[in-house]
Amino acid sequence: MRPAGLGSILLLMSALLLPGGLSAVPRSFSPTLRSGPGAAACRLSRAESERRCRAPGQPPGGALCHGRGRCDCGVCICHVSEPGVYFGPLCECHEWVCEAYDGSTCAGHGKCDCGRCKCDEGWFGDACQYPTNCELTKKKSNQMCKNSQDIICSNAGTCHCGRCKCDNSDGNGLVYGKFCECDDRECIDDETEEICGGHGKCYCGNCYCQAGWHGDKCEFQCDITPWESKRRCTSPDGKVCSNRGICVCGECSCHDVDPTGDWGDIHGDTCECDERDCRAVYDRYSDDFCSGHGQCNCGRCDCKVGWFGKKCEHPRSCPLTTEESIRKCQGSATLPCSGRGKCECGKCTCYPPGDSRVYGKACECDDRRCEDLDGVVCGGHGTCSCGRCVCEKGWFGTLCQHPRKCNLTEEQSNSLCESADGILCSGKGSCHCGKCLCSAEEWYISGEFCDCDDRDCDKHDGLICTGAVSTDPNHSLSESAAETTLPQTAGQHRNPCNQDLLFIQVTTEGEGH
């Protein structure tokens, strides 16, 4: 005799998990009814085998295994394909989980049996949520059925003894919630008539799309790579959508606490703002931000003068004079809080709020300076310490962007660094592995060959240029021309930084054109 098959073991386990343990299993059930070397022979007669697979009380010839499985030597092997998963000794169960109300299975007034609530005496409903006899007055009942906006059952149901009965005349159950506040009909695509276009899940009237799809009803397919989508959704602290939302096609869909769909307390491009942090006692429909003594800015309270605290709850009496306060906030910097924060009674609050990359007693550390245009910190070859890159071995540069090892000969390297006039890096930088490193001390020098000198812009009667300058001393610009990109004409020379000319008239207060 060999051990029972996997199917029999699974059926035995499911029976153990059901209420009553093995009480629902026929007494004659045995997982070892087969015998023989090939375990193909059944020791039961066909009639006995079918009797064991038939529900009690059913006559011979009745449906075996409730018509949801096949009978194998007195044991039901249930179908597990669509439309559902059946289980139980006789495949009598279709649903595993029972309905719940207000967070309690069968509302605490019944027992879950085979996916259906068996209600206690005096209660009825899919989740046993309705009392048979109501002892509440109509006024009290309606009061219990009002949502946070004082609307009875969200105008999507009727009130029955203090409990909402949602309108589901078609039986699809798309309207639900304690106050019928959720209407999943809002998720149905008008064209396909599918929920969320077949590309997402609906929760409380809002679609949560699968990867690669977006839109109110998941009707649009994403045209960027998953890596780029994740990069766009990553917040300054390195978390995708600040762990407060989901990323869909490079955009964060924030998990708001307001199921009505109004603009909520969690917002921002990467869900970095949580205005619930600004409330002393959280109430979704209250505007009591920052204890009434400040303004909520992305989940952080900016207190009015004379108040302090995380939620501006404490009155402040600062013993310092304004000059003393500024002096303490300035430290060794040239500006109070290094120009990156707000000074209050000698203490700095760094900006932007919630961005941990700006910090320090005087907000002197700005780790954003370690990032390149793509947001990569120290080129991926170092770590950032107070706004400066500490490069790994084998790398150097302000952003650790240059490898120390070079596969080019000095001659090959220099040939790549020569500008049009044949001078190495225009004489304003050094050449390393075919790339010009412009002098760090001469901040006004830039360009691929260190050929751009921003000081040239100061030589032409207050005209600031980008890429080129005018050599015509009589050249003047109207206000409209100051914002226009002009082509090269006679009397002008081309700067190698750019081929176009952009002039902006700079005036001081009190001057006219």
C-alpha cells in the first residue's frame, strides 16, 4: 500500500480547516482506499464509491460532488478552474471568506460556514448586519447612518436600524461600505464596459492600474520603461511615492484617506506631502492646521511669529534680540541659515520642508549639490558628505565623474582636448583622458574645450548674453527684443558656446529704456 495521493491530502487538509474539523467528512472516508503496485485498483464498488461522493439525502443517480468535481474511489476531486475554486469533502463550498461588516466577519452576529454567514437568531443580511427587530427611533437610526458629511448612506442606499443597506438592485455588489460611500460603477470603462478597462483593480470607486497602464480607468498604456517610471516616482528620501502611493507610468497615485476622491491630505509629485502631520487631532474634514498658529506646507507647519512646536502649539518668548538671533543662525556662513532656511530665535529650520538633503545647524549642508542632472549622486562612484562628494578609489572630480585609469596614450588624449585654434583646452584647463577639466578657481569658464567665458557678457553696456555677444557699440534692444533669439548678422561675431544670440537688457531701479 502506498501513501495517499496529493489530491486526497489536500481534501483532507481543507476538511480540517473547515468548522467542525472532520465532522463534514463521510465516516467511511479513507485516503487509502486504493491498493496494488500501480495504485490504480479501487477496493470500493462503483455504487459505494458514488454513494460516498453524493450529498446526504440525494437519491442514486443524483449529481456527484455537487456537480463541481469528479468522484475518484469515493473521494471528490474538485474543479479548480474558472468560474471559481471549489473545496470541501463534497465540493460543496464555493467561497472561502465570508462577508464582513465594520471590520467584523458576519458582523459578530453569526458564524462563517462554507463562505456564507449563518446568522444568530435575531439577525439577518449577507453579513448578519441587520437586526430583525429595531429598537431605535427613526431619528437615532438616521443619525447612525450619516457619513462624515452628514449625508444618509451617501445617497446611495437606505437606512435600516442604524445600518446602511446599499442600492444593488442588479445584484453586482458594486456599491458598498459602511455608509455606501464606495461605488465601483465609477471604475467601469464606457467603451469596453470592463472594470478599469481590464487593466487594474477597483477599490472604492478608484482604479489602481497594473504596471504599464494608467488613467482614471487604466485606459492608457505607458510609453516609458519601468526603470524610468520608477526614477520619476522616487521621492528625495529614496522611497517610491514616499511609501504613500503607487507608481503608474512615472506618476504617483497617492493613497488618500478620503474615499470620496476629493483632493486630499496626501499629495505632491512623489506623495511627499502628508498634511495630516499638521493637525493636532486628525479630522479629515477639519481645517484646524498647525493649531491655528501657522500654515501647513507639505506636511510641515510654518509657525507664525511668537509660536513654535511641531504643530505650532507652544507660544514663544525669545530672549534674543533680532541681531543676536540672526548671528546665531548665520554661524560661519555669509547668510542666515546659509540662505537655505528660516531663522527663529537663533535656530534654523531648513528648506525645502521634508527634504532631508538640506541639513546642519546653519543649513550649511546641501547634498543636492552632489547630484548630476539625472539625479545620480556622485556619479554612482562615491558618497555625499555635507554637499561634497567623497569618491571611491579610482575616481575623482566634483561629482566623481572621472576615472583615474585611462586607456588612451597622452598623445591620443591631447588630440581630443584641442580646441579649434589648436590650443589644449583653450589654455584654461587641463586634459584628462580626452576630456577637458576647466579650472575650478575660474568659475566663469565652461564648455567642452573650456572655451566659454561668462565675463565676456559684462563688456557690452549691461547686456547679458547666452552663447554670444554683440560687437556693435550702437546696438540697442527694445523690451520685446530682449526676449528674442536672434540669428547671426553683420557686425556680430559667433561665440563657440552657441550659434544663436540671446540678449537681455539689464537695468537698475529708476532707469528707463
